[in-house]
Amino acid sequence: MSASMFLKTPEGVSLAPGDGGGLVFQGPWCRLAIREADPGPFAALAATGGYEDVLARTALRSSGPAGMARFYYYLGRLVERGFVVRSACLDGRLLASLVPVSPAFRLAAARAAPVHRLALSRFAFIRRHEARACLESPRAHARVVLYDRRVAELVQALMEQPRAEGADDEPLCGLPSEAAEATLDLLWSAGMLTELDVNGAPAEDADPALRCWEFHDLLFHGRSRMGRTDLRYGATYALAGVVAPPPALKPVSVAEAVPLERPDLARLEREDPPLAWAMEHRCSVREYAAEPMTAGQLGEFLFRVARVREVISREILTTAGPMTMDIAPRPYPAGGALYELEVYAVVRACAGIGPGIYYYDPCGHRLVRLRGPTDECGLLLEDAALCAGVDSSTLQVLLIYSARFPRVSWKYSGLAYSLVLKHVGIVQHSMYLVATAMGLGGCALGAGDSDLFARAVGTDYYAETSVGEFLLGSVPRGGSAPARGLGAAEPNGPTDPARPAPW
């Protein structure tokens, strides 16, 4: 049995004669001109592909040792730019292929470590991509496509137990040593392996910056930003023509609703503290007064933060042609004007509103009662109290914002969930500023149970899932949140006498 490396240009790469002679490869990221080299091997690459050793011998016969050197020089540049896919083969059958996925890909230095000093990177993972098993990593600028089950077994062996020293010449996972070496070289070149030190510790863990990253965090970062993926990214409208545009407003089935008071915005503009003051005095408040906040205060808060201002129909141009999509602008900015976030109120104590779970109808400005004080309601409050480090019996209102994820993913690829989390941050900051201006206490929470929320509210976890939580309540007199009105006390002491309160 013979092992070899097969080379072929992928789809999306073209070859044409250069203006000044030679050949020009054109790819998705850049172009590369081949000059002063035998065009035969490179033309074969683009046409049918070929084995690396055969193409190199062709260059040697045509132009001598210097021609073969030029062939390998240009081949390295072509591979790094994604113009050539390298595949390990055994008896003419593909074992695995290295596919660059970004213009930053560079071939790793030649592997010197023996098999027993190699391990799979803790960031590498296998998933299905285009009906094939692929090995990927958020550290890598390439993926490795697996064609043979023995290669998958080799990856598993590198994950579980490094090879014993002195056993490098033995068959590895059913692969002859030459084929295993070629496959390992491919995995090493792609950045999927790490060398082990004398103590058996992965070399990648010696990097203090890399040690700070967990697998899921680095994967999410790499996949939601440009630079390390060749997957669709941005406003691709990938689901246009597949499913209808998700509605701007969530359908509301009203069994019982609590109308909320609409505040006088003109009065608020006159009497509210300045933005600079609210930003300077914003703080997280975890201690609440014995007398709870009122329905009027909760209504004003939700109106200022989350109401729908209007509903507009827009014609948009998608990959499936022109379509009509509704948008419902709210007081905060949102990517693509999609406004996928919904607000729910878990009420424990609020004057004028009974305990239970409510959906805030942002168009009708009302609270729609979904459940009474159920066990799930109590668990949501207990989780929030645990996250804030307080007693759940002191809480007043827990606000939970959920995301109707299809509303975002219908338009955006690659960054949809990242965009949702950016919106969560925007809403949390808006809530802090409004709570401060109103003299209420607010506290954003860092975690929540999305499965518990789905059970409590009755949503589909994948269609609408919770993504953020915020505690809201009245504060004791003299507490850490300022009171609205002339001469209000500041969190860190009385109003500066040199600067009278401007409201």
C-alpha cells in the first residue's frame, strides 16, 4: 500500500493566462501570478489535480532542480491562499483534506515531534459540514475534511491517549505508518494538534493568554466575527424564500391583561435629570424597600424602555427577490431594525399588580397575565436572588428579556446570536439609566435558566429563548438609588452645593 498527497484547486478558484506571460490564479480572497515556472504542473492542478510527487517530478524533468524548487515555492503560496487543497491518500483513496477557510491561513512549520509527543488541541472539534465529517478549531484558519473512518479513529486516539514512545512504526488505527504520518502532517499543518512537553502537558497551555479562553467562548468569538471562517456571514437573507419573514410583533393571546399608565413624555423631558447625571449615578441596587414599587412606576419604566413607537412596512431586496418586512422601532437601537427582544415581568410584589408572570405587550402597553405564582415563578425568583446574592423574599419585580431568534437569523448569518447579545447589553444599559432617572433600584444579572423560562412561559426553547434578566424595585429612603425631584439625595452624599440639581 502506498500513501501520497493529492493536490487540487477547489471550487471558486480559476486559472487564466497572465498578461505578461505565466499563469494567474484567482480565488475568493486574492489573486496570485505564477511566473518563471513550468506552467504544466499548475495547469494540471486546476484541471484534474495531481499527486504532489508526480507534479514535482514533472517540474524536475522540465526545468531541473531549480524548476522543482520554484514549483514547491509557488505551491506553498497557493496552499496558504486557499488556491490548493492538500489531501492525504492511501492507494488512491482520500483519507483527509486540508481546506483553508481564511486569507490568514499559513502552513505550520514542518512537524518535528514524533507521534507520541502529539495530542489533539483542546479547541478542536468534529462536526458535520456539507455531508462530511470535519475537524475544526477556533484557533485554526483551516478545516480538515475526514473521508476515512480510520482518520476519525486517529483523531480520537490523539484526544484520549498519546501514542507510547517507541511505537511510531506500528500501524496506527488501522493506517500504515506512512499514511498515518501523512495524515498527522495534514492535521499539524491545519493547526489541530499541539505538542506535549516533557511532563506530558500540552504546549498550547503554556500560553497565558490562551489559557484564559474556554472552548465555547473562543469558538463563539471566532465564528461570530470575520476572519476565521469561510461560511456565509452578514446580511445574507439565508432563509428568504424558505420561510416567511418572522413578524415584527409577537402574536398576543389575551386572557387577562393589566393596562399600564402612559407617562407624559413632555413632562419627563422637562423634569428628568440630565443624561450625564444619570450615567454618573447609575449603579446596581440589590436592596429594596419594604413598600413595593407601584403599577404606575412599572408602566412608566416599560414605556420608556421597551414600547413600540410605530409599525412600518418596508420593501427589502433579498437573495430570493424583493420582499415586504415589518419593523417595529422601540426606544433603543437594534441591528437591522429587527427588534427581536421581548420583555416578561415576574412579579412578586408590585402595588396594583398581582403576583405571577406577565408578558409586556409593547404595542398595546399592557401586561398580559400568563401564569399565577406557580412553582416555576418561584424558581425564577430564587435563581435571580442567588445570582444577585440576596434573599428572594426581598425581590419585587424580575424582568426577563427573551429573543425571538428566527427574527434575526432570517436576515443575518454568522453573527445572529452575537447581535442578540449586543442588543441585550443595550437594553440593560437603557434600563439602568431609566431606573436611575426614576429613583428606582435596578440590577442586571449575569445568568439565567433558559429551560426554566421556557417551561414557565410556554415558549419553544429554539424559537424564543431567554437571554437576559434585570431586577427592579423601590429603594429604602436614603438608599443607593436617587429619588426623582428637586434636591434629590445622591448615592454618595448630598447634592454638590456648587452645582444645584438641574431638575
